[in-house]
Amino acid sequence: MHATHSAPERRASAGARALVAVVLAVAVALAVEQTYRVFVFGSAAWSYARMNSVHDLWVSGLIRAAANPEIVFELKPGLDTYFKLAPLATNAQGLRDGERALRKAPGVARAAMVGSSFSMPAGVALEDAWHQVAARMLDARRPGVRHEVVNFAVGGYNARQNLAVLADRALAYEPDLVLFELTTHLPFMTQPDAFHRRAFVAAPRTHPFWQSFVVERIRAQLGPAPAADPSPYPPEALAAVEAAIGRAAAVAGGRGVPICFVVLNMDQRLRGNAHALAQAAARHSPCVVDTTAAFAGADLADYAIYRIDQHPNARANRVFAEVVVPVIARAFPGGAS
């Protein structure tokens, strides 16, 4: 004789099966998500603090309004955290650097560095930043002289902001040389005057640990491919950057400080744009260096901080330093050939 089940029992059984199905689906989704994270981020995928740093600077909680409206925003002082997986700390002045005195110590050759995320740098420990590697290389080339690079670079800065940082902050540190970073996307970062006039309000911090990178990847694959930077540059875009380059050279020159323009580029598809920037800079300074050729034939995936972010990694930063050092060594007053 077969047992019969009441309607409430059948509903309970169906509910239990549905619950099991939901739990299994969630478990599979979490397993897929974590597997993808390990594929993209390596061992950092297991760290809450590091995974929670995988976002843009705008929504990182690391920036605040700058006192100078031309600069717009700046890094907060006294940070000790992560950004794009790498440790990120700032000094009492809000620079991604060690503590620096305004007055330069005897026996020190000092450069002031202005730039954006390639030189902040994003996703790279400070000791592996190209300008810090360069300082150590310069020490080896010039025994008896200690080289410093005071780092004013902040991700997202455009040429106008870098010009303002140079005039308002960097020259106060008594540099012997100014390093002015140029990247191929710079001509497309020009902002309207209103950007530099309205009060800056930082966006709320996001918490990427809780987002699905798998869903974002699927969405990116289904959506339109990101457009490449136009090449050659529209004349008006390049003209705006060259105007800032010219003013930066004049500001540094007015203080008797040489300036070197450093074009940081790895992508051979953008070598024409990099060359155009270098040519524009050469019209205003004898010291210009372009890193593009050093990456000819390279797989850019080997030089990115991780698979979904093409910012230069520590290996790329070392190549930058190797290319830049012979040029800036000559640019320092009394520098070696």
C-alpha cells in the first residue's frame, strides 16, 4: 500500500527542492566569480582589503577638493591603504611620496614630478614607480650625489591641472629639474572652465569587493568595444596641450629651472600620437624623451597591472626608468653625459 502525501507536505517538499536549487545556484555563481577573480587578480583575489581597492580614483574615497580651484582635487594626506591592489600611502602634504622638506638638503639633486596615473602610479608600489627607480639609477651614475624625485602626480590630472600644480606647489620644493609627464590620452582630458571653477565634491566611495566582476565582464563583452584614441590628434586637442606645455616651460624657466617632458607610452598603435606630443614638447624644451620604442614587439598584457586594467605595472615602470634616466641625467645642472 503506497503512502499518500497531503497537499501541505507536497508544498513543503517542493519548497525544499527549490531552496536547494537556489543554494546550489548561488554556490556555483560564487565559485565562478572567485575563479574569475583569481584568474584576473591572482592571490589578491582572496584579500578583502586589496579587492576593495579595485576601482577608479574618482570613487575610491582617496581624494578631496584642492584649495586651488585650478588643481580641482588632490589626494588626501596621511593615507595608508590600497589602490588597485597596491599599497598606497600619502605624506602630510597629500603627496604619494615620503615626507619631504621644502628646503633641499646639501648634496641632493632634486626633481619635481608632475603627472597623472602613470606616474602616481596606479596599481604599483611607490618603490617600483619609474621616477623612484630612476632616482636610484641616477645615484649609481653619479656617486656622491643623492637624487630625489618629489612626486606630485595624481591620477586623472590633465595638462592644465599639472601646470597649476607646478606653479602653485612643485617649485616651492627647490627642484633642480622639473619632470612633466605626458601620456597619449592627455589631449582628450581637457575640461571646460566650469570644471576648474565649481566646487569639487568627491563621489561616494564604492566597494568593489561586493560587485560581480564576471557580470561586468559579460556586460563589457556584449556592449560596444571601447573606441581607440583618434590618431592623429584633432588639431585643437593637441593645441590645448601644447599651450600648457609652453606655459609650463615658461613657468619653470622663469625660476631658472630646466624642464624635461617625459612621454610615457607602451602602445605601438599610439606611437604617432606619442611622437606628436614629443614634437610639441621639443618646440619648448631641449629635454624630451619618449618611451614608445622600448616596447616595440612587446605583449602589453605582460606590462599591465592586471588583466582588466592597462596601467603600467612594475616591469613597465622599470623600462620607463631605463629609457628616461640617460636623458634626465644630462638635464640636471652639472649632470653626467
